[in-house]
Amino acid sequence: MKRVRYLIEAALARSLIFLFGRMSAAHASAVGGAILGFIGPKLSASRKAARHIEQSLNTPSDETRQIVHGMWENLGRVFAEYPHLPVLYRNHIELVGVKHVQSLIGTDMPAVFFSGHLANWELAGPSVKDLGIDIDLIYRAPNNMYVDGILQSCRSMDGSLRTYPKSSQGMRDVMSALKQGRRIGILIDQKYNRGVAADFFGRPAMTSTAFIQLAKRFGCPLIPARVERVDGINFRVTVYPPMDLSKDDETLLREAHDLLESWITERPAEWLWIHRRWKTQS
């Protein structure tokens, strides 16, 4: 029964990707945002998102509803933008902070980049591709393997970017890539049950420290990167100075979470509040 459901979901996802791919990037993004902006707030997941927003930002109910609507609209845009990622990264990104990755250009120095599920997070990696910096992406595979294949084709831009699933084998591949001088990108804002309980918006959140440990193990830069949706399909990707790896893991994790909290607080509708992010759920 599960396989049948997965096949139906995959057929729907493939059909939508095909339809959005036939539209211009701007039209697809707007349509995807409008559809999920209408449907999403009616889903039960919106109640969980609203609780997370109110507990984290102390927002009044009207503002909470606006953020929930904006979150679904952004998520709809992200899905509709999947077939257009090559166009978006080449023509619709303002890249800020190039000086912080200048030392990587034309070298085989490894690096670890980290970000969160903000705006269209799929654009963080390819944003520096035209500088000659290829970033291999670590991702969490969806439960539906058929949908995973569809999204992977888009995310990797038909194989032009390397990707590694979050798994034991995936981590071995990541370490091999860093040994070869490649650059790795990871999103650090998902719950990781085998991680450490770190403060995130004032509550314990199980968090992986792998991004810190990898950078220390290979002695390579640990670089924060932020994606913002400026307007429609126009984005800003900001690369921040590398973090100070002489600090202990707990301090570095706190600093990384401080950055994430500041980015989310500034643009709360661009983050995925439906994540099961915290150690205890209300």
C-alpha cells in the first residue's frame, strides 16, 4: 500500500515539475506560491508551525498567521523553482561577500559551508559556481525514494553538482571528497536525534555538530552562507567570514545558531517552521 502511495506522490510531483518547467521561472514561482499559499494554511501542519513561531518569536496571533501564510507561499515557490535552478543561479542572484571565499578560487583547498532552510536554500551551493567554486551538497532524502529521484535530478542540475544523502555511506563520501580538496555544503537546522541538545530560540534542539567536526578535522574554512528572497525570483546570497576554529565546539555551535536565529528573526516567513526542530514538542 505504501508503494502505491509513493508512486502516486511521485507521479504528481513529476507532473507538477513538468508543468512548472514549461512556464517561465517568474510565472512558475508565482503560481507555486499562490497554490501552496492558499492550501498550506488549511493543513494541520500549520498549527504546529504557529506554535513554533509563537514560542520562538512571541508574535501576536495576527502576525503569526501572516508568517504561516508566507512560509507556505515561499515553500510553494521553492518547489515550483526546482526546474529553473540553473536559470536562477546564473541570472537572479546577487552575491555578497565574495572576498570571504577569494582564497578558495583556483585552489584545491577544502571548505565546509553551512546554512539553513531559508528562502530557496537550493541556491546556496550553486551561487558561487561561476567563481569556479563547486560545492557538493549534503541533503536529507525524503522517505519517498521516487520523489527523491525527481528532486535530485533538479537539485544536482542533472548531475552537474555532486550530492550526498545524510547516511553513514554519505558521510564516508563527504570525508573522501574533503580529502580530495572539494567543498561541502550542509544545512544545519534539522533535528538530529544523535546530536547534542543545543539552545535554539531558547529551547533545546537536537543538533549535529558534524559541520564543525569536519572543518576541524580537515583544517579547512567553516563558512556561513545566507539566502534571502529579495523579490519574486530574485535572491541575495551572503557569504560570511569563516568562523574561528580555535574555539570549542559548544561555542561554535552557539555562534552558528545565533546567526541562524538572526536570519530567521529578520525574515521569519522564509524559514520552515513545520520542522520537528526541538527536543520537546508542545
